[in-house]
Amino acid sequence: MKMEKTATKPAPVRRTARRPARHTARTARGGSPLWPALLGLQILFLAVLTFSAGGHTLDGDAAKVCAHLRGIWESGSLLVPDWQYITTMELDCALLPALPFYGLTHDPVLAFHLADLVLIGCWVGVILLLFRRLGEPVQYGCLACLLVLLPYEFAMLGYWNMMFLNAAQYGLKVLLPLLLAALLLDARRRPSVSAWVLLGLLLAGVLCTSFSSGVYVAGCGLAPVLAAAAWKWLRGRLSLTLYRGCCAGGTLAAALAGLGLNAALDIHTKGNAMTLITADQFWGNAGRCLAAFFRLFGGLPGSSVEVLSAAGISALLRLLLAAALVAGAVCLPRAMGVWKVLPEGAVFLGTIFWWNLAVLLLTDTTYGDPFFEYRYHLMGAVPLLLLLALWAQRWPLLQPGRLRAAAALGGSVLVAVLAVVCDADAAKAIDASTENEAQYALCQAVEGMEGIQDVFVEYNAGGAEICAALDGDHRYIIYMANMHSTLTYDGYLADTDATAYQGPALLALPTGAKLEDNIQSYLAGQFRFVSTVGGYDLYRCDTAPLLDGAVGLAFGSRGLDYCDSYEYQYAGTMDQRRHLLTDPIGGTVVERRGLELCRTASITLDYTVTAGEGQVGSLELWQGDKRLASAPLESGGSTATLTDLPAGEGYTLKVTMNPDATADLGSFLFEAQ
């Protein structure tokens, strides 16, 4: 039987996009030691630069935390009695690691530098753990560490200061979401003891940051990691194990517990006070938000620079880095989908960035910087640096064969050049910084003056907090000349009350400022000019200076006010003793609205009647239209006292006088009962 020969038509060939082989850890195992070596050099450089600069790296915000560190050690409590908190409780920064070092050295600046080294070690450990869980070789984990540890900007609210210098206020905040991601990537059914220890440290950190800073870290960093894990689980890409359940559930419980504790203790933190922008603000906010991302890395300079100058080339390199980070985030879905060149766990890094960006686009974050509070980008930008390290080993795989080696070499050279430029710029910035020289000079001058304990630094002269960090043997207090009042930022509230000042003191004004323009004219005679030091004109008062700031009894157990204290209204004439000779017309001669009593208290006014017989007036405490207590002012008397006054707010304190009667009124003493 003859078989017919039939032609067979070949099946059509479907052309698909070229897809590189999926990268695995084996393809890079035993790779170049370049990145581990550069990482070691970077850590050594940061340590040498920081310790050699010492207090010259100190800025105003970090100095406030130095005072807090000293306060915690002296009080023996994390909740320092009568402490003024500004934005957070500062427990989720380098403060806690610095405590034992302060106990050994009693130098807050050195203690924070040592704590920063500990924090850097924690960052290296968490990043290497995360890359190991992603199945990545250690050298690319070292590349990621290097990218994170570069000092992109030396400024009070800049990258380096916020992450790894002085108090490092954002170092722990940004680290916690990455540690959570690393723990959620642990696929073992029976994790090791060390895994449970890491979980315990994570939960302690979450509790601490929620208690200290409110909802910020939970809402902007931990929530996107948990959301990404839930999405992966719903799609069947992540199995639910006991350990992962403890990570997710424990994180949520610790965050809620911290927030509850924050509310129970009535700690007012700025993280709980975010506000949404209005519709007409959206586009302006979006533009500032984008520019702020580039500002974070120094890609957009604050002033004009020539492109081909050293500063211009540095800015271009940083601009290129920021652009690469944004491009990596944009390409992440395709890299994990069509190209399949990034590991599944990379979704955690991208989610943190996009989530945080959405929060910044929709909330008002321009309260301090009129342009943008660009440090808020740290929460999302640092994960992108890790993502860039993942891209670094896979990007050459997307190039045609002849370009792969060139792409890998070019990328390595760019990173090395960027590291050299950032380190050189940081060293130059610190070397050129003269910000603290005036404070060093003032501290040295105070050290050489006999009997001085308190130094009042006028607010516009600046540096009171830095002086306090450099000199722990004297008290430096901010004096607001425009309000004739003392105040504190991150300090003891008691330091602003007149009862705290017992002996000779200095008043430091900006050089050239007139004494009579910065203090009540009737008090100016107490002060005499001493010298000019480091941009300060120093005036000495050899008696206890009659200055104050706190009013009423809003804290503690004792307070002292004068008839002209902050927001007191009076009718009459003040003398150099800060006594009031009342107006003979009579009526209300002293009034202070809005007083607060933190505890049941008494109020005592010392006085001398200068005209009139019998009862010439009265000391009164009101709440609204109700008079709560009254005590007579009588000729021949010396004090009037109100007792058993209940704790509360919104009180009004008054002194009334009869017509044609006058008195010499001294001070009001508030005492808890």
C-alpha cells in the first residue's frame, strides 16, 4: 500500500518579549568583595568623622534630646516629672541606647555618638537579614547597607542627622517596618529561638514608638507592610504560619497598646495631629512633595550653583540617584510581573514607598518648612535604596549581551563615585561649620565666672540648648525678650519659674542689642555689662534675678508669679523690686485669666498698705462668673492667703482695691496642699 506523502505545516512560532533567566542567589554566590569592603570603610569613615567633630555636629534639636537624656538619668524615670515635650517623647530614637553610655561617661554628646554606632550596627544586621530572607547574596546586602549609610545631607533636619547622627530621631522609626518585613519573610514552620527574640525586639520597638510618637510609624510604615502581607496571603503567595501570625497580630497589638498608653498619660504628640489638605492645595502640595524627595538626597540645591562646578556635579549625582529610585519604584510591578527579575519580597519595599507617598500627598506637612518637611520622605525613600540594590544586580540582565558587563561596571563606578562625593561633602560641611563656636566660647566664659549658676540666653541670640548639652554644670534658660518671659523646649517646666533662681546669674543678649530693649526697664538696673563673648553681650546680676515664665501652678508643687508676669494685667507703677504700687483709682488693679492649678493649692500674696484704713481690698479667685475664694487686704497686714483651692483650669486671679486706697503688692506664691 502506497503511502501518500503529505506536507505538514509547522506550528506558528509566537514571538514573546525577551525574558532574562531568573536570577537566583547561586548566580552571584562567591561574588566580588567590593561591597563588603566599601561598607566597612564607610562605617569607619562615619565613626572617625563623627567622633573627631564631637560637639560641632550638635544642632538645636539634638541638643534638646541631650537635655532629655540627662533628665531621664537624673530622675531615674523615662517619664521625667514636669517635663516639657515638644513633638514626641523621644524614646524611639538613639536616646535609650545612649542611656548606659551616659551613665559611664556623663557626656551626652559622646553618649549619643556611641549610641549611633550601635544603631548603625542594627541597620546593617536588619538589612543583611532582609536580603538573606529574599534569597540574595551577602555582597548585595552590603551594597544596600552602603547606600543607606551614605551621609547625603548634613543639616539639622537632613538625611544624615535624622538617620545616624546625634539623636538620630528617625533611625529606629524607619528601621522597624523593614524588620517587620524581614520577619514576615521567614517561611520556616518552626523558627529558631533567635527569630522569636527578634520578634520580641520588634514588638518592644513598636510599643515604644507608638507610645512616644503616636500613630506616625504605625500608620506610615508598619501598615503598608501588613497590607502587602495580607495581599500576598489572599493571592496564595504567602502561607499563614504561627510565627507570621504572631508577627502581624503582635505588631497590631503593640501599636494599639502604645497609642492607648500615650492617650492615658495625656502625651500630646504631633504624629496624632495630621490634617488633610484642601482641594485647592493639592497640586501645590504634590509639586512640593516631588521636589522634597529630591531635596532629601541633596539633588535640588538651596541656592543656584554652576553645573560644572564641584557642587553642581555633586547635585547632579544626587539628582541621578533620586531619579533612579523613583524609576525603580515605578518599574517594580513590571519587574515582578512580566520580567520576573525581582524576588516576591520586593513588594514590601515598594509598598512602603507608595503608601508613604500617598500620605504625604494628602496631608499638610509644611508646618515648619514653608516648602516641605522633606524628612518625612525617609520612611519611603530608605526602602527604595534597598530596592535599588536589588535592581543593581539584575539591571544588567535586561541588557543585550554586549552591554551587560559595561552596565554592571558602570553602575559600580557610579555608586563608588557617589559614596566618595557624599563623604567628601559631609566632611567639608562639618569642617566649615562654625555654628557651635559661639556656644563653646560662652560656656568657657561662664566656667571662669565665680558664683554663676544660671545663664539666661535671649531667644534671638540662640544656642541655649546647645550650651546646656556642652556644659552640664550650669543651667541655660531661654529668655523671650518680646514677652519678658522665660521658657523651655524639651526641659524642666520648673526651670521657667522664678522660684528656681536663687543666686547670681548672667543674661546673654545678641551682640549690640540694648539691655533696656530686652528687659523691663525697672529691672535693668539689676544687670551690669561684663563682656562680649562669641557673639553674645553678657550682663551679670549679683542677686537672684526677678525673671519668670511659668504662671499659676500648672505643674509641680510650688510656683511664684509677679503682678507683671506673663499675661497678667495691672494698673499702677512697677519698681526695681518688681513690686506694684497700685493705682489709687481703685477697682481691679491686677488680673490674670486662664490660670491652671494642677493640684489642690493655696495662693499667698505679700503686700503692704500704703494708704487707707481697715480692709482696703481683696485677693480673689474666680471661675467664670463664680467667685470661689476671697481674702481681705487690711492695713497693717502683710499677706493674704486663699486656701483649699481645687485643681482645675480657666481660673481668674484678681486683686481689687477700694478707691483712694493704695498698696505695695509683691509676689503671688502658689503652693500645693
